[in-house]
Amino acid sequence: TKTLEETLREVIPPKQEQLKKLKAEHAQTVVGDVKVENIIGGMRGIKAMLWEASVLDPIEGIRFHGMSIPECREVLPPAPGGKEMTPESMLWLLMTGKVPTPQQSQQLSAELAEKGELPSFVEKLVDSFPKTLHPMTQLSMGVAALNHDSAFQAAYERGVKKTEYWAPTLEDCINLVAKLPSLAARIYRNVYYPDRPLVPIDRNLDLTGNYSNMLGFGNNENMTEYLRLYIALHGDHEGGNASAHTSHLVGSTLADPYLAYSAALNALAGPLHGLANQEVLRWQIAMQKEIGDTITHDNIKEYLWRTLKSGRVVPGYGHGVLRNPDPRFVALQDFCKTRPDLQASPTIQLVQQTAEVAPEVLKEHGKTKNPYPNVDAASGCVLYHYGLTEFKYYTVIFGVSRALGAVTQLVWARALGLPIERPKSYSMDALEKLIKN
Ligand code: NMX
Ligand code: MLT
């Protein structure tokens, strides 16, 4: 059985050839144009980045190396005894473009468990944070501090050849993915359950089995399976989203993967991006309180209009690229539909009913280009139902997940020798001059 690194050694050379050919034959081929609306509109729609692991179609949603979410759920190996694809299987697919065998996926789980402990200075650093510091700030700071032991940084100082950059980068990336659950679980314990002892890593468990255990949900197999699906699903969403793009930008300076991903987490912590899953729960709970026990489409509608008229966005709805319901939302709803306890949950019912009403209200409101639910509309309610009710923590789980796609691109950017990212900017005066010419 080939390891992840051995598999990468096989798949990198043909990709390097593909890039060489693209450069040689198509460097001057035009694939789109740039309008003033793109420059002043958050670069929306500009085709401007290479990103190998996934591509987002506005109607069909995300495909990982061409595979849809239902296809991934079908073929990616689960954990022993489980049914849902694991994040390690997804990481293998993202990195190599190949579906791992169950043995390869388990081998990767074992490697991650072996490398999962935090250096003691990082434990001390995280333990020194005030409980009131947002969990995402803690995560970002903890990840940045892990760069103390960066293999890439050490190799760069030794003068490693450019063609070899990717191998120490991969070493850092695997270490980062391995350590994220311990770091994230430590933050959860410190902020919400300071008297609870921390559970050590079990070398026989997969990454999420350990994470769930460390969060205190190890005896709830449904929650662990949900976390596997959640973390695998949120792993990558092509390159232009704010967190992935940040990681790519920072990584393009040859900053090590810890620094690149720490920066990405700061982007994920914004309410228009990953923090929306925390905001959805806060908003749903406030709605539940206001509406009371009799939930009808009419009173949900009224609540939606109150949110919109007060000038706020409806969290969990809209998207920069998608123009249909997010297939990740659909997959999480599917998970709920197969479990009677979840179907009976008032919080989950409210999410489902809101999704029935909100698109019409948002269409009537007439602003958003996409009136449909995105993944954040559904991701938190199952956590809430299973007892992880501290919704300020939800984006941390997103942060454990998004590393899968970010680290994949960091390895590929170095394997392909991609340059530092540096787009051209204009002032309004300069733009007007450009228009006149
Ligand atoms: N509720 C109310 N108004 C909205 C919404 C919404 N859910 N979505 C977009 N709009 C408004 C938007 O604020 C903008 O208004 P204005 O012209 O006054 O600035 C207008 O509609 C056009 O925006 P779009 O072009 O449709 O959206 P854009 O690509 O700029 O932004 C989001 C995409 C996702 C930031 C936006 O839809 C949004 O703020 N959604 C709510 C927050 C959210 O769920 N974010 C999570 C995204 C997924 N993730 O995990 O990252
Ligand atoms: C994501 O998963 O990153 C979000 O859906 C946002 C995006 O793709 O722009």
C-alpha cells in the first residue's frame, strides 16, 4: 500500500507537465475580461486563480476532483464501524485526486493520531488566554504558534531546492491537520468546561473519533458520524472563498503552512464567511423565543422581514458563487432525514421550515443574487441538538475542516512552483484615467 507522500510523488510530475504545457501553448489565451464592476465588486466572477482540488459550479455546487458530494459519500472510505466519509479520506482525495483504499485511509488516521499532540509551550499559551477571548482568535493564535517547529521554515533556512519545497510543506501540513483537533478541543475545554480533564489521543481512533472524544461526545456515535460528515464536507470550496484565498495568498510568500492557515482562520472568523454558522444559531434561537411554540410559515416570514427591514442580512442565505441551494446544506439535511431523533428536534424543524420560506422572502426583497440556503443554514442545528450548544465555538469546527483544502493547495502551489500572488490595484482616479484611454 502506497503512503500519501508516495502517491503524491507519482501524481506530481504529470501535473507539472500539464502546467508547463498550459504556459507554453496558452499563456496568451484570453479566458475572460475584467469590468469595472469586478474591480469595485470584490473581484466577483474574475477567473484569476489556480486551485487544484475542487471547482464550484453555480448551479451544481462543489465537486472535489470532479466528484459531487453524493458521489464522495458513496465511495470515500468511512471510519471502521461508521458510514460517513472521513476527513482523512477527503484529504487523500483532495491531495492526490484519487480515492484512497480503506487501508490507506486508516494508515493516514494512524499517522494523524501519532502526530496529534501539541507541543507543551502551545498548551501553556492556549491555557493562558482569557476565557472571554473568542475561540476563533484562540485557534488562529495557537495555529500560528505551531510554526515554531515548521519543517518548511527549517528546510528553507538550510537552502533546500525550489523543486523540493513541497515535501517539507507536506510534513507541516500533515502535522497541522493532526494537531488541529487537540488544539480545538483544548480551547473548548478551557472556555466552557475548565474543570473537565482533557482526554488523551487514542492511537486506534480516526481524526474525528479523537476530536469527538476530546470534546466530550465520544459516547455519541451519531454526533461523531455527523462531525465526520461536517468536517469532510466543509474541507474545500474551491480557491476564491475568503479563507482559502487568504491561505493561498499568505502561502505564496513562502510563509510556512502554519502562518498561512492562521491567517485563513482570521478570514473564516468574519460573519459574512464562516462565522455565519454561529450567527445562524443565534438568529434561529432568537426567532424560536419570539415565535414561541406555534411555528407557522407566516410567523417565520414575519421574522425574516423584520430582520431584513432592520438592515441586517439573513445569516445562512446567499452566496458569492452559488445560485441554487448549497449541496452541502442538502447533504446535512439528508443526514437529519435518516434519523428520527433529529427529525423531532424543534431547532432542526425550524431550520427546515425557514428554508421553505426564506427563498421567496429574499426574492421579494430583491437584493441577494442567491436567495437559497448555504451550508451554514444547517450545520449548527445538529450540533445544538446533540448538546454542543455553545455556538460561539461552531466556526472552530469549520476551521478544523477548512484546513483540508488549504493545506492541499499549499502543497500543490509549491509542487507547481507557483509565484507570489500580486494582483494590480487602482485608485478611483487611476481607474477613471484607464476608462478614458
Ligand atoms: N440577507 C440579506 N441581504 C443579502 C443576503 C442575505 N442573506 N445576501 C446578500 N444580500 C444582499 C447583500 O448584502 C447586497 O446588498 P447591498 O447591495 O446593499 O450591498 C446584495 O444582497 C447583493 O449581494 P450578493 O451579490 O447577492 O452577495 P455577495 O456575493 O456580495 O455576498 C454573502 C455573499 C454570502 C456574503 C451574502 O449572501 C451574505 O451576506 N449572506 C449572509 C451571511 C452568510 O450566510 N454567509 C455565509 C456564506 C457561506 N460561508 O460559510 O462562508
Ligand atoms: C465556503 O465554504 O468557503 C463558503 O461557502 C464561501 C464561499 O465559497 O465563498
